Amino acid sequence: MSIYDDWGLEPIINASGAVTRLGGAPMPEAVLEAFCAAARESVPLDELQAVASRALAEATGAEAGLVTSGAAAALTLGTAAILTGYDLGRMERLPCCDGFPHELVVAREQRNGYDHAVRAAGARLVEVGFNEIVAGAGVRRTEAWEYEAAIGPQTAGIFYVYDPGSRPPLAELVARAHARGLPVLVDAAGELPPRSNLRALVATGADLVAFSGGKAIRGPQATGILCGRRDLVGAAAVQMLDLDDHYELWEPPPELIDKHRLGGIPRHGIGRALKVSKEQIVALLTALRLFVSGAYDDALPAQRRRLEQIAAALEGLPVRWRVITLADGQSLPLLEVALDEHLNDERTAVLGRRLREELTPR
Ligand SMILES: *Cc1c(COP(=O)(O)O)cnc(C)c1O
């Protein structure tokens, strides 16, 4: 009996992992318990985020961190922080950026649907490089000089989407950006595991890095991590937290928010719609602790055996090949199946539909 039955909805067997569309990764029991326990009591959210900041700093090597409502929210908040710093007037005006630098330079080949989250803060993306390899019209990837050539009076920073094949290498780009006094914001939402990326991306000197909390970390689906420079994380925090308070009485945790650099309390910021609850913060920190300790790796051999059974059961069906991938000891293994070539698109669509409907594929 599922709770979804009460609402007339049948739960599915999620065989595709942490995809948002299907509700994300299942949370471990310890994470669920932490979520419920946190919900039963009240705490000041700014102080809880300061605790989170310390835990995230320890896990990533960054100066500070913030639990956000997803990696996309971390990108919006990180962009907001880069655009405003601790400037109250700019915070109030976002996403309108008239009168201050608001361009983020990005490689054309790194553009993707998630960068809407960067534009949502008010930034304008300025593309550099070409997608020559996909176009079949050349062999070169985006090069660091192309970013530098695009820097002008309206440039506020660089936006970089990390994966192991991203070019130019992040560390090289960070060095060039810093030489021009510009920060680098990195989307690394799905780049865990390997666990080493938690620290490796911050170690490049990148100013802000965004990770998903609801993918491999297995925290609540609507959580994420923004980690990096203390002043930028602080600027992101004040644009998300509820600050309905009086300046004289307001005592934000100094390691997260530098009250004296603000000179006033901003009103609800652009991140107010991206708020996270105390339950989400505590659950994400609990999940992160499990992820960092390698606790999830123990379940991988059993997962792999289950896939081997499924693969074996495909024997004799119109399947061209089947292969189990991602057996790196940290990632969940996946079974990839290629159907016989004689199954045309129409029949494969029928098969896909039947799998979704939980019918036996014929
Ligand atoms: C999943 C993903 C996001 C969004 O992450 P959420 O935590 O779901 O907000 C952003 N960028 C990339 C590259 C992703 O893979």
C-alpha cells in the first residue's frame, strides 16, 4: 500500500535514477528520519544556514556554502551574488540590471536549458567560441583567449558548465578570469560522483560552484549546494533568506553574512522564491555526510547483480547488444540495451510506451 494510492495515483518503478521528472533519487532512511526530526522543532534559518555553511566548507574546501532549493536555484543565487555583491541598491533592482555590469561570458558549446537559471537573475549571456565539432566544420573547442576578447565594461563574470571534457580546462579559465578581476560561476549539478569533484572544482579557484542535492547525494529532490567565496555566498544568502527584521536587532551569523558591509537590511530579494526549509537543510547535510563517507558504495554490487539478471533475461529477445555501464565503484551502474535494427522507430516507440505503462513489452 502506497501513500500515493490514497490520492488515486500509482507509484512507478523508477529505473532511470535521479531524474527530476520522476521525483529524483530515493532518500535513504537516515535522511528521511533527519527530515522528520528537523520538522518537529524550530530554529532560526540564518543560523541553520551558517551551520550548513561550515559543513559545506568542510566537504568542499570552499570558504562558505549555502543550501539552496536545487542546483538551478544555486545558479540563480550565484549569479545574483556576482551581479550585486553586497550592494543593497542592486539587490533591490534585480533582475533589472540597468546601470551596472551584468554580462556573463559563456562558451557557445556549453549553452543548455539550465542556463535560464542564470538569465533569471538578470544576467545577459555573451557567447564565445563555436560549436565546430558538432557542426562538423572544424576541430577546435572554445579557447581561453576567446573569453578574454569578449570582456568589456559590462562584463560581470564567467559562466562555465563543467564536465570532464569541458574546454578550456576550468583551472586555466579561472586563472585568466582572476587576472581580469572577474569571478567564475560553475554549473556542476550532475558531476557527482566522483566524490573527489566536491573538492576538485573548488580547488581550481572557481569562485562559486553549484551541485544538485537531489541527484547522487540523495538529499531531498528540491535541494542543491552553492559553495565558494565567503562574500559571494553571503550576498546569495541575504537575497534568499527572509529578512523581515530591524537592522538594530538583526544579528546574522558573521561567518555567513557580513552585516556591517551591508549598512541596512535588504528587503525580500530575488531568491525569496527559492527558499529552503529547515527540514531540507538538515536532510541534505545528513545525505551529504553519507555520500562523503562512501556509505552508498556498499549497495553497488547488489545493484549490479540485479542488472545482470535483467540482462540475462533479455536473451532471445530482439536485442542487438546490452551493456552495463558506469561500474566505477561510486556511480550507480546502468543497463543500456540496443534494440534490433529491424525494429523501426514506430515499434520502438510502442515498446517505450508500453514500458512506461508497465505492460509486458511484446
Ligand atoms: C540537473 C542539472 C541542473 C539542475 O539541478 P537541480 O538540482 O535539479 O536544480 C542544472 N544543470 C545541470 C547541468 C544539471 O544536470
